[in-house]
Amino acid sequence: MKRLVFAVAVAAAWSFPPAHAADKAAPHWGYEGEMNPAKWGKEFPTCGIGKAQSPIDIKGPFGKAAQAIQPEYKEGALKIVNNGHTIQVNVDPGSKLMIDKDSYDLLQFHFHRPSEEKVNGNPMAMVAHFVHRNQAGKLAVLGVLLNEGAENDTLKTVWASAPKSEGPEVVVPDAKLNPAALVPKNLGYYSFEGSLTTPPCTEGVTFYILKTPVTLSKDQVQAFPFKLNARPVQPLNGRKIVAN
């Protein structure tokens, strides 16, 4: 029971509640200025002393991945939050990620610019992180790298509906969205154990970063309201990266 309560709290931390719903005494953090990522550890100790922190630079050699993953996402209402750190889409119940025979519920997905994960030292224009939790409270993140190229129709809808400033969740009238529209057909991935990429940087999160990127246009990258909201890559500290 303690494990489940703890994991629910972790998921809530990554759900980025709007400022008015947060504990006013909670320390402020950001990507620039006095509370930039290099300073997070002063208020959030795990960010500074954790040994399995995310994101990472994905480099070989790779171990052999044994798990099969399969997103099973469903269309639902378009619910968007600008929480002051990112644009987040909250997802209706029913969408899930199957990891072998274990089912993980999709809670939300959000975006970072540039991509937090690098591959052989190179970032992409952005990344979408799909956050899931299973019944035991274990968190799993499916990462979809976003590369500059053709315009993305799904992101066109999300960007057009996203609040321009921080505030509560907005439910877009008569709008529907299927998260599967942002996931490539090729599900080849890199996987590693990591952490939340934002404070409190809690560890015990499994990442599956898809090898095949999805495109969005240069104008769409520039239209994202956050010019920089990516934590720098963290030391691997002996962790193994697997790939399929």
C-alpha cells in the first residue's frame, strides 16, 4: 500500500499542476536563472545526489532488449494545461501501454524543447513524453523524438488549442484527440532506468525512447511557447541501456 501511495505522489509531481493548485510553500524551480537545473539539488536533494537520473545521452554498446511494448491508445477529449513549465495533454481513462503482459495506464503526455534525451550526443528539436503507471504504481515513459520536417497535423491541433499562459486545464469544446497519432509505427526503442526529469527527480522510472522520430515543422517548433524546457543530460553511473 505504501508503494502505491508513493507512486501516485510521484505521478502527480510529473503531472505539473498549475501554480494556483500547488503548495505555495513549495520551492520554485525553472530552466534558467537562480533555480536552473544545476541548482535543483539545493531544494530537491535527489536531483543532486541521485545515481539514476534522467535524461541521458543514449550511446552504445547496448544490451539486448527483451520486452515487447505496444501502445493501445484511444480517442478522447482534448484537455490541455499550460503549467508554466510545459504544455501537457491530460488523457481520458482507457488508453494504455502494454509492456509484455503488464498494463500501464496513460496519464498524460507533455513536451520538451529541445529533446531531453540525446542520441550519440545529438538532440532532436523536441520530445514528447507519454507518462504511464501500472496497478503496482510503477511509472513508465514512452518517449517520441520530434525532428524538424513536415508539418504535424496533430500538433497543429494541440498548439492551436494550448493556453498561451500558465493556468488551469482547458477542455477544448467538441475537440477529440487520439495520442496514437503522435506515435510512429516502428516501435524499436532504447530503454533504461531513470527518474522524473523535473523536481523532485524521483527515481524508479523506466524509459522507452523510440528510435524512429516523428516530424514537425520549423514553424511549429518556434510556436511552442517554451524556448527552453529541457534538463541537461545526466551521468549514466554504470546503468545499462538496452535496445531492440
